[in-house]
Amino acid sequence: MKITTIIVGMMLFCAVQVANAQQLGIGTMGQGTSAYSMGSDLAKVLSDNRLPALVKPRSGTSSYLPLIQMGELDMGIANALEVGDAVRGNGDFKGRALTDIGPVVRLFPLRVGVFVRAGSGIETLTDLKGRTLTYGFTSQVTIQRLVDGLLAAGGLSPDIKPVMVPNVLRGADEFVSGRADAAFFALDSGKVSEIDASVGGLRILPLPDTSAALARMKEVVPEVYVMTALPAPNLAGIDTPIPMMAYDYLLVASRQVPDATISKVIDILCTNKPGLVSSFATFQDFDPDHPVRRHWRSLSPRRDASDGTNPLMVG
């Protein structure tokens, strides 16, 4: 009887180990963040399609991208700027480049820009010269680079009066209070609609539509690109189509994950967009045909592809 119990116990233990070994771990920020919501949605769609996956939240990308490099996590969610720093050994990854991670699919683009009051008289990024702008972003260092990239596009360096803030939410408060003439935010954020209503109307400053402006912007932030934003009922601050800065959120993976598994992940996600959108509406901008999916294992993320594109910089 004891021997039978031991054998059954060992069989159950082995079954659990096998199940755990086959379950994909997806690194995200902590619970309550958009990255966690994204990861949970991805894990559900994969699991519903017979590829078990589980979100593994951590304190930030600087803590879980190295775990993907080591193979302790299979995948993770990060924006293109963070992945660019990781594979080049810059920023939080200075001196420890992560050469064994790569983008699997682009989840969606994030459009960002500088907002001003509709009646401010500020029409272009260049008009920000000498004006007050939310700046610093000590707890969101990636945001500071984006702001500097926008200012560079407008020919400013930075030539503004900084209103130092730790994050975009504090920046929004400073803008609403009138202590800042302009503030940085993401176009699709619900916070923007809230600000629009509280200040009597917003305007998003367009990127200059010139190759020189684009070159100045990309010199500061190589992973960004230009994306046209169209007027829509849910988008405050846009009355006509305007060019905006955009960058991508990516699903990245360890190169230790088998090719067959990566292919299955790509196929499941790219054929189940409705399932993704039903749980996380921002996946409406997920493009199954985006070029990033062509690049898995075909190149290092640090090199340009033979077709002239880069998986971290394809708009």
C-alpha cells in the first residue's frame, strides 16, 4: 500500500513538473499596470488555444528582461525603447547588453505628443521656445527621451522653461493648474479626454513634416517613427489628420525558446485578434501582418535586416 502511494505521488509530481515545464512564463510590470493587463490577455488567448501561459509580474523591465535573456522567463512585454536599450547595452542595461532576446510580434503602436490649450496660440513645436513644458520625468526616464526627441524635431534643444515632474500624471496636474503651458501625454489615454474637458479644449502639436525634423528626432530616439493620427470621437485634440511620434509595444522572447513554440505563439496571436481585443481594447491596433513577425531569429535586433528594415524601428 505504501509503495503504491509513493508511486502515485511520484507520478503526480512528474505530471505537475511536465505541465510547469510546458507553461510559458510572460514577464510584465506589476498588477494594475497596462503591461500586466496586456500580458494577462495574451496569456489567456494562448492558453485558450492549447499553449498554456502565465503572467509573471516583476518590478520593471530592467528586472525581467534579463530573466528572459537567461531563459528563466520565456517572454515579456516591453516598449521598443526599452528593448533597444537592452540589446544595445544602454540606459538601465549599460554594460550588460542582452543579445539573446528578440521581438516576436508588435502588439500595437503608441502615439504620443505635446498638448496645449486650444486657445493658447501655440501652433507648432517650435512655438514652445521660451514656454513652460512638463519635463524631467525622474520616475519615467523613457518619457524624458521622448520629450527631448519631440523638441529636437521642432529645432529646440530644449529652449523651454522646464516644469519638473516625476511622471506624466503629475505633468497633467501641472498643466491643468496652469503652471505649464504644455504637457506630454499619450494620444489614446483616457486622461487626455479628462484634461480636454477640464481646460475647455486641447490641441496636439504636429510633428514637422520634413526629413530634417525626422532625422533630428531619431537621433535622440532611434526607435520612434511618424504615424498620422486621424480625427475620431474618442481622440481629444485632433481636428485634422496630423503627423505624430509613435513607438511600439513588443512581445519579446528568449532565443532559447524553441522555434516551433515561437511559431505557434505567432500563429495563435495573429489569428485571434478578436479574442485579444475583447479583453484589452488597445489591441484593436494590433496588426497581424506587421513586419516584425518576419524577423524572428533572422537577425540580431541590433542590425538592420536585408530588406532595409529594423524590427525595433518599423512603423
